[in-house]
Amino acid sequence: MKNKKELFQAPLIEISSDAVDEIKRHVAACPDHETGGILLGHSASEEKKIVEMATGPGPKALHSKRYFVRDTSYCQSVYERHFYQNGWEYIGDWHSHTRCHAFRGLPLECPNFPSAGDVMTLDAVLHDKDYDFDAFLMLLALPSRSGINIKVYVEKREGICEVPYVVV
Ligand SMILES: [Zn+2]
């Protein structure tokens, strides 16, 4: 019997430097609350994803220290524009987690992995019949002392897994 790792072939992820810059710009502008947006690009195959662009959250997004709700109609309109202009598809979401902060004088660890809520959201997208995803990306932007770290996760029917990526 194959183990989970053999069943789960990690996709090749390429992220444009424009998308990375845009994410870092939004996170730097909103360091104390979560922010995010959607990822547009190409799903060349189940095993290859190219992120061309990351949107911002939109003017009606809700930001808090612990969660973020994007402005869906804003993200939808950006997606539609780029779908018609460039043929870019909706291939994933991104959001930030807030910097470490103290609670009653005790330092809290930065959650540098998807929360239970993040995983449930991904599951819901993957199993939504309105979409037809074989794999869906979730990018986390994690502020640290040395800058903003980006981690990429992919949700497939087999489960969720952190995957390596290259910036192009
Ligand atoms: Zn999260």
C-alpha cells in the first residue's frame, strides 16, 4: 500500500515577482490585522500552477487580528477583468497571519501554519460543485522580524500539504 506522500505528488508552483511584491505591500500596510485576496494565473495541469497575480482584499473586506473576510464582489470583478483580458483563472487564495503579540504579558507564538478554519475553508472550496478544482492553492504571508515570509499550501482530495515554490 502506498503511503500518503507517494499518493500526494506536490505540484510545481511558480509565483510571479509582481504577485509576491503585491502581497508584501498589502501585508506591510496592514501589519496588525489579517489581510488577503485571491490568486490568479494558470492551472497548467494538476501538477503545475503558475500564479501571475495576487489581488488585494478590496474596500469592503473585514480585517481582524484572528481572521479576514475578503470583499468578494471586488475580487470577482478583478478576476473577471483578467480572465477576459489574459485568460487567467482563479487558482487560489492568500491571507496573512498577524505578527507575534503578547497576551497578558506572555508572548504568543505566531501561528505559522494554516488554522483549523483555513483548512475547513479550503475543504469547502475543493468540494464546492460550482467550482471544478483538482487542486487549490493557499498562500500564507507571515510577518517576522526579518521580513514577510511566504508559505504555499495545496489542497487536494488527498489532503493539504505545504509545497515548495519558485519566484519567477
Ligand atoms: Zn489563516
